[in-house]
Amino acid sequence: MSSQYLTLYKMIVLYMLRKSDGRLSKAQIYDFILEKEYTNFLTLQEVFGELAESELITENIEGSRTFLKLTDAGSETLDFFGNRINPSIREQIDTFFRENGLKMRDETSIGAYYKKTGENEYMTYLSAAEFGEILVELHVPAITEDMAETICENWKKKNQNIYRTIMTELM
């Protein structure tokens, strides 16, 4: 693979992360880039690895999802090399965010996953963020996997009401 193309794919990922005003999941980036057939899955894996290794992005694993966030160094790199992105590709990315922005924000701003912590013990990790900043983060124990799954699903559905109740009670 030509280094010129790898650089372009890296700039596309960095540009998408900047447009997100926070973070994106790898799946969201895959969806766009693979749908447009810019490159293939394996090359994109290489791009993610090189961006993380050079600390232009950070990766955060939450359950089965990996979220990416632009670092300051990544932002500076995009400022310097961003002009390598063809204007038509930039427009496609901008259109993608206009059409899918709210859905993507909802997918990345509400976190809910669980891990097994011991025999018949699970810990759920629940969070809500806005513009990349954590508003609330809860860790709730569960005694069965089904209970942990239910807690996560209910958080995804009812997080606004739960957050409102917590804030009302605290104030």
C-alpha cells in the first residue's frame, strides 16, 4: 500500500473525529469508509493502529465497542496535512455528518456495558456524555448476567430520566 494512500486514509479518520466534536466508534468510521469503498477493512485496521501508535488518536474499549478520540497532536497533524483530503471527499464526510449526526451522537454519548467480576458477580458501567465531556458515570453491581444486560438496556432507554432524577435529588 502506497504511503500516500495511507496518509489520505489517516487524514480522513482524523477529519471525521474532528467533525464529531468528541468521539466516534470504530464501527461508525468503518461504516462510512467501507460504504464509500475508499479502502478495505484490513487497510483501515492498519490506519487505526498507526494513528494510535503515533498518539494522534486514543482508543477506549467499552464492552464490545472501541471508541476513538482525536488528540491535540492529531488535531495539529490534521491542520498541517488536512489539505490532502480531496474536497469531494470532505463534502461526502460533511454530508454524512449532517445526515447521521444525531444518531451518531446518541450512539457515542451514552455508554452502557458490563464485565464479569467474579462468580455470579457483574459490574455495569453506565455513562452519559455531551460534547465529549462526561456528565455522569455510574458503576452498578449485578448478581446475574441477565440483570447486568437489563441494567444496560434500561440505561440506554431511560438515561435522560435517570440523570434528571439524580440531579433533582442532589440539588
